[in-house]
Amino acid sequence: MALSGEKFTQGMTTEQYIESIKVNKDPFRQIHAGVEIPDHVLDYFNGLAQPVNLAVFTSDWCGDAMSTTPAVLRLADACDNIRLSVFSRDEELELTNSYLPEHRAGTVPVFVVFDEDMGEIARFIETARSLVPAIDAMDAMVAQAAAAISDEAEGRQHARGRRTSHRISKAAEWGAVILNEFQQVVADGLARPAADRPAEGGTQWPPQE
């Protein structure tokens, strides 16, 4: 199953997607506003010889999507050379999974970059690979704090709130890392012969040392 040009035109804009968010809308907006696009990343995409099409498959309930999706959307909206189309992963599960290895079916978010003829250039899965240690450290910090709360439901709620607050506070720092890795995988894809595409970036599973 592949994303056709016709289907691509049926996706949402950034604002349409934000308006559709039912979970974490305010944190998403805060992170989106806090992202700072690195100059070299914007210069790279502004300097492309031809525009690219970017399909985003995302879900509002996902923690990684809360950090990664706003950053990539900010970049897309800042650059005329990126044509953006956003899809709800939950409504397009089969299509999203077609861009994932079988053992990672269900992973979210997924970003797929195409040329003007919808030839695939690159895939960026979940979030920046180099952010994984920072995310693990956040989870460990949150788990330690939640463990001190005797009521299990209260502890889970506290943990969710702490993770969200941490992601908001890291919007600029993490966004720069995400966009740098996203730019690198797109550059890798464009440098390859069509037969060797797509380039793949983002997290790996199982984790690679």
C-alpha cells in the first residue's frame, strides 16, 4: 500500500490538525510555539532544487508525537519547498504501517518525504535517535517521583503531568535535535540513487548500541 498523489492532497494542514486534537492540545500548541528552527536546517530546505512532499502520520495521545510532530510541522510551514499533508495515524493505520517494518507496526509518529512525483525519498520514525537517552532519563525521573505517591491512579496522573511539563520545557532544545536529524535523513535520501531509497532515520527497534 502506498500513498498516492490524490490521497496526499486529502491530508490536513497544521492548523486543521491542531484544531482536530482532542488530547494534549494545549501542550502541543506550547511546544509548537517553543520550537526554534536551526538556521542551517531552514537554509537546506530553502535551497532544494525541487520541492518535496511531506506526509505526517501522527496521534495526539502519543508522547513522542507531542515533541516531534510540532517541530516538523513548524519547519514545513516555514519553508515553501515543503508541501505538507497531515494524517491521523489512528484513521490511517494500514497506510501508516505500510511505511514501517512489520516488527514496528503501530509506531507513531511517522514522517515520509516524497519527491514531486510521489517517489519516496526518506522516512523518519518516532523521534530523533540521539534524543533517546534524554527521554529515558525523563522517564526515570518521572517514575521515581511517581513511586513516592501511594495512590496508584494519582501516581499515574502525576507522571503524565511531569512528562508533559518536561517536554514543554525542552521544546527548543529537543526541537533543534529533531530537526537536525530530520534534515540529515532527507539529505541522505536525496543523495541516493532512486533504487536505493528511502533513507531511514529516527529511532530503531530493537535499540542499536
